[in-house]
Amino acid sequence: MASLLMLAVFLILTCSKVPICAAMGFGVIIGLLQLHLPIATIPRYMLAEVRSIPLLAVPFFILAANVLEEMNIIRRIYDFINHLISRIPGGLAQVTIVTEMVLSGITGAALSDIAGLGYITIKAMERAGYRRNFAAALVGAASILGPIIPPSIMFIVYAVLMDVSIAKLFIAGLVPGLAIGGLLMLTVFIFAKTGREKCPPTRYSTLREIARSGFIGAPAIVTPVIILYGMTGGSITPTEGGVVAIVYSLFLSLLYREFTFDRLYKAFAKAIRITALIMYLTGIGCAMGFVLTTDMVAEKFTIQMLSLTKEAWLIFMMINLILLVLGCLLETLPAMLISIPVLGPMAVKFGMDPLQFGVVLVLNLTIGILTPPVGLGLYTLCAMTGMKLETAVKETAVFLPTLVICLLLITYIPALSLWLPNLLFPK
């Protein structure tokens, strides 16, 4: 009853346009009062979780991403990939997807990728003859890769809450991320070949142009390789990987002669704002998870699900549906903080590895940024391009079947998430 009342207050306040931070806080207070627990439980749990060492990686990776964006380093990555693969059917659309796959290995967040990559690619695709709305929808769909391909901010928060290895979870997202990127490229290829979408041919780059852009862009492109190699080799922790990402990003800004203190200030200011929000939501989300755990919601929910079916594949399907709906109604981080204490134990009970569930959870909720009514990704695209919300929904909807197919493959083929972690981190 306490959990139900807590969630009801939270949802009512959210729908009433109360800031989500305040809505979660009021909901937790009501839940604690129903359980006859002291309000002091809130700061105790918030401080305990936020002071977690693994969460130190979050501000570091956020700052690294903002440095890359402010110092115009993303453009170097885009230019090289453009010269390298633009001759594939789909041209610049394929370039956008591959650039996002590389960028995801640095930033770890979907919305920042939409803003950073979209600013470059949407204009470039429009100049080349692509429809502006299609270009924007493609950037939105490709941004789903941000929280899947490591390093991922959402993976870090999940690993802390579920007590799993951050390094293993990062590696678990690598193959699924590449698979999603590959299927998105296949979708664009089919659109181009069938005439479903006009994809103008691009000029073939000469070997000299490819070599020149490769020489310029190579230092930026190897950034995710350096981070992942250090973590999988055991030489650095994920938190230290975040520090390495910052130092290397600053090195690149000096190498490309893009460094200014004004840009650095903007990168720090943006990173501080984003970090403060994430840390607060994580802390209050942990207090909310405490109420859910104390009220034994996971156990009660499992019993209810078992009364419907004992088939694991059906349970996993229902979990996916619940998460997709949550992703539509809530922002990704609050939705994750609410769903982990309830759905995490149940998924593990029915045989899903915690690493696999982490990938499934994050993908489900990230798809929500492209679906109304919350759909922050849609609103970001509308703000960037000036198109109406209903147009953004219609344009991005063509990529949703591809994303759902990827979700089902990751859900029912555990090897996609577990093969590489088991190979690199043998028990």
C-alpha cells in the first residue's frame, strides 16, 4: 500500500508538471510516512549511494563528452567516416549511424549525442539533398546507441544499484550496440535501394582524401578504444577510465588547436548541471527503492506474475512491455530507478543474467526518448529543426520496428550480451 501510494503521488505530481525531482521527493516522503519510518531515511540513503566510488565515473564521462562537443572534435570524426563509407547506398545516412557508434564510445548519453551529432549531420544531410525531417529522425534513432555502447552513464547507475561489475556491464553492451547499429544501417540500405527514402548519391572520395581525413581524425576515433582497452585489460577502473577520457579530450583540443578557456568553462558548466541532476535523481531514486524493497513489492509482483504464467519467455515479454510503457511515461533515469528494485530480482529469478537484464532495461527505456508523451529526444529534435511534434513522431516511427527487433534479439539470445564478458572476464 505504501509503495502504491508513493508511486501514485509521484505520477500525479509529474502529470501536473511539478519538476520530476520534487515529485520523486514528495512521493518518497508519503511512502515513508505510510511505513511509519523517519523522514531522515531520505538523506541517509541519498548520501550513502551518491558517495559510492563507482558513481565518480559519471561526472568524468559527462565532462569528457562536453569537452569533445565544445572543442569541435566531433566534426573530425564525422569527416573521416564520411570520406570512408559514404559510397555505401544510403550515403550520409550511413555515415551518421557509424559516427554515432563511435561517438557512443565516448559520450555514453543519448540526448547529448542528439545535440552534438545532430548539429553537424542534419545540416550536412540537408545540403546533400536529404529530407530535413528524415535526417533528424535518423539522428534520434541512432542516438539510442549512446547508452548501449560503452561507456554508458545509465550502465554505471544500474551497476551500482544491482551490485554488478561496471567493466563487465560495459563489455556486455558492446555486441548489442554494434548489432543495433548494423540493423539500423541495413534499414537505411533497404530504404535507399527500394526508393522508400531519397538518398542522393555522394561523391566518391579519393584515397588521398581518405588518408588525409584519417590522419586528422584518427587521434579522436581511437578514444573509445583507449578507454575500453584499459578497462578490459585491468589496468584502469571505470572511474579512472573517465579521468583518462577527460585528459585525452583536452589533449585532442590542444592537438587540433581548438582549446580556449571560454569553451572549457562552458564544458564544465554544462557537466556540473547534468551531474547535479543525475546525482540527485540517483540519490532520491535509491530512497524510493528502499520504500519499494521494505514494502516487498518485488516479491508481491513476482507472485502476481507467477499466477499468470510460469513460462520464462512470457515473463520476459511482459517485463519488456512494462519497461516500454515506463519509458513512454517517464524520463529514462527515474524510470530505471523505479523499475530496478521491482523487475530486476524477478528477471534474475527467471534465469536472466543481471548483465543481460541491464542491457535489456536500458534499451527499453532509451527507446522511450523517441515516443510521446515524454519523449525528450523528440522535443530535442523539434527544437533543433523546427518541425512539429506530430511530424517528429511520424518520422521516427519508421525506425521503431528495427529497434524492437533488436530488443527481442537481445532479450531472447543471451549470448549477444554475455559472450564477450565471459570471454574477457572468465570466472
